[in-house]
Amino acid sequence: IWRFGDGTVGSKTVEVIDQVSNPYTSALVCGGDEDAWVSFVRGLWGRTTILRFSIAVNFTSLLLRFLSHRPFIVHLWGPSGVGKTAMAKLAASAFGDPEALSSTLNRTQVSVTECFAHLDDFILLYDELQVSTIDRSQLIYAFCGGKGRGRAMREGGVRREPTWSTILRTTGEEPLLGAAGRRDLGGQANRVL
């Protein structure tokens, strides 16, 4: 089941549990005029292959679990002012408030993992990769593994490992792979577009 604002898509017999403490929950909203959005996107559709890919990949995130496909990363990079963030936010607007659905990677690894698990099937957008405080190799392997670290609970026992099945969208002014001074491992290239 997927929840959009006050509505749901999928089985109506499944209990929906709100996670109001996560800011992404309130970002998944129904709003605006669907016909106007489709018309606007249709008007842009033929302009560039990258734009078509950018929009299509967002809807692909909803299918990964059904196709038994592993999570992967799509990174748009290039000089400032070419529209990387605008394209990514336009695509994210299909699911809700694009400003609230995007963030930077200037956060802890635990925070990032919790966001992956919370949004699960929905696309994640992290803008301006160059300000990331997380090692890129760790980010690639942690995200594409589809499962977070095992952790103990304070009162004893083991917490459920967070899992996800989605696509991570990143933007930045430098490539995710092959950046100056970085040695990429072969498996990283298999997980990033």
C-alpha cells in the first residue's frame, strides 16, 4: 500500500501507520492539478533525453520491489546552473512537495539510513552531493544493499534491520564516480547511473 496525503493506493485492508516524526511523511501530499502537471510535463517531454529519463526513473522506483530488483543510484552532475536540481525536483513533484522531498547529504549515516527505510519505495533526492559528510563509497554500498546495519536496543535485544527498495537520486557539480583523488571499486560502477 502507498499513502499519498490522506489517500492510499493499494489494498484498503492494510493498516496505515503514520510516522509523523519524519519530515518526509508530510511531504508526500496530493495537491495541485494533475491534468496541469501532466500537460506541463508533456510540453517538456521532447526537449531532452535526460529530462525524460529523470521523470521516468522516479516512477520506476515504485516497481523495484515487484521486479525483485536491487536499489540503485542515479546521479545528475554538471556545472552550476544547467538545471540538474530543477529536473530532479520536477520529477519529485509527482509524489508531493519537491522542496520537502529533497535534502542534502550533510547528515549522519544513521540519519540517511532512516530516511531510506522510511520512504522505502519512494524516490529519494539528495541535492549538492559535494557537501556530503558521508564517504561516497560507503553511501553507494550502504544504499544499494537495500538493508541498514543491525543495531542493539538499549533495553536488550536487536532492532529490526531497516530495509528499502528504491532509487536514490543525487545531484552535484562533480561525478559520483571517478572524482579526482578517489579510487572507485568495480562494484560501485554497477550500482550507479
